[in-house]
Amino acid sequence: MKPVIEMHAVHKSYRLGSHLVQALRGVDLQLAAGELLALTGPSGSGKSTILNLCGLIDRPDSGDILINGAD
């Protein structure tokens, strides 16, 4: 089945004062139509960052995000 959402080597960081927080470091993900996904992990592990990137609310620093095959 063809993936609806694909993430390839996605990196995302945020500046917090003088600190650089690396939220995602090289994330790969494929999600097919009808497939269910649960993002779990401790606070600060990048769950919301992944959702914001997939929802086009934010842009990755590097890597590719494809939705229905389109960049």
C-alpha cells in the first residue's frame, strides 16, 4: 500500500534562549491510508513536533516530508 505520509531523515531544532534544542534527529516514518499510529514518549521527545510537521504547521530544518507523494 502506498504511504500517505512519509518522513525521510527529518531534523528539526528550536532555539530556546541561547540553547539549541534538537527536537528531531533523522526521523524516518511511513504511514499508509487506514493505518493507525500512536506517538508515545516522555515530555520533550518530539511527539508534537512530528504532528506539527505532518500537519504543515512547521517546516523541517532538513529532510523530506511527502504527503500523498508530494513534497
